[in-house]
Amino acid sequence: MLYRILFVGLVAGFVAGLAMAAMQQAKIVPLIAAAEVYEAAAEPHDAAMEHAHGMAGEAAEWQPAAGFQRISLTYLADLIVAIGFGLALSGSFAIRQAVSGRVPDAREGLLWGAAGFAAFALAPALGLPPEPPGMVSADIYARQGWWLGTAFATCAGLGLAVFGRAWLARIAGLVLLVLPHLIGAPARPAGNDAVTAAIAAHFVAASLVTSAVFWAVLGLSAGWLYAAMEKSRDALARHPRATT
């Protein structure tokens, strides 16, 4: 079982990570580059000089160089994140099988992928939509806290609403789904964004579409591979090799 969890998580995560990285390079990276142009143009001259040369006695902040270095590091980060989600998903499949006796397949994997998209992309985006460079943002720690709380509450809420047998559990799940949005995301401070509204809107749409493709590929590939390995195990159990 542990081998299957690791194998499914690694392979499905690798495939989904490649799909996500390709989508990012095609749709999101050009928007980031355009937003950075606006951000640099809106930067005051003295702040730009300080950013370029660094403060006296301090090393300049490292950034990946444009081109191969930036693309390769982005691909690597995408693969690490995707494999992590893949392992979590395959582990969830194993728990699902152990509790219910049902083996997840590609169809059920797609449903799990839709739940992952809802928990880690759609629900947080309702309060904190993805932002390109040059946007005025709330405090980063407040945003991270609300994002994590929303993702956790959505995961727990979906689990209770779908798998809960008692009505009380399902009602609690629905409450968890709406609770982060009743609390509200951290408010953005007053100020003018450096980027245009069109770039910001396109960035939100591209980010959500990329996330949807990632979770669909991850759920489908993980579910199909998990079921295929279960069928292979059953076939070997029914027809063991003859021994001499």
C-alpha cells in the first residue's frame, strides 16, 4: 500500500506539475512580465535607484535571471508543489479505500480534483483573488493566515458535507464552507495599483484556469493509476505464477 501511495503520488504529481508549468509559461508568465513593466514605471526614481544598487552595507536581494534560470526554477517549484499534492491525494485514496472498501478510479479522482480546486484555488480566490505584481495588497501574514484557514475550512467542510452520515455533520460542513467568507478576507489598504485593471482581471482568470487544469489532470491521472495498480494486484492474486 505504501508503495502504491508513493508511486501514484509521484507519477500523477509529475504529470500534473508539467501541465501546470506549461500553462503558466503560456498564460501567466507573459502577464507577470507586463505587470512588472507597470510596476517599474510607477516606482519613484530614488526607490528604483535604491532597488537597483541596494542599500549601503547590505547585499542586493537575489532574483533569478530572466530566461532559462527563471523558467527552470519555476518548473522545479511547480513539480515540488504538484508532487506534494499528489502524495496527499493518493494517501486520501488509500484512506477512502480502507474505510469504505471502494477503490477510487479516474471518475472519482476527477471529483477529488474538483474538491482540491475548490479548496485551494476557488474558495480562497473569492476573498483574495490572485494578484500580479504592482497590486496594492493587505499584510502578507494576514493574507496567508486567511488563505490557510479558508483552505482548511473548505477541505473539512466538503468532507463533512459529502461523507458525513448524520445531518448534523452535513450542516456543520456547510457552516465551515461559508464561515471564512463571513469572517472576511483582510481588506486591501487604500492606494492606486500600478497595473491596469485589464491585466489584473486576465491574471485572475488565467490563474484560476491554470489551477483548474492542474487539479483535473492530477485527479484523473491519480485515480486512473490507483485503480490500474489495484487491478494489477488483484490479477496477480488470482493468477499467481506457477512455482517449481
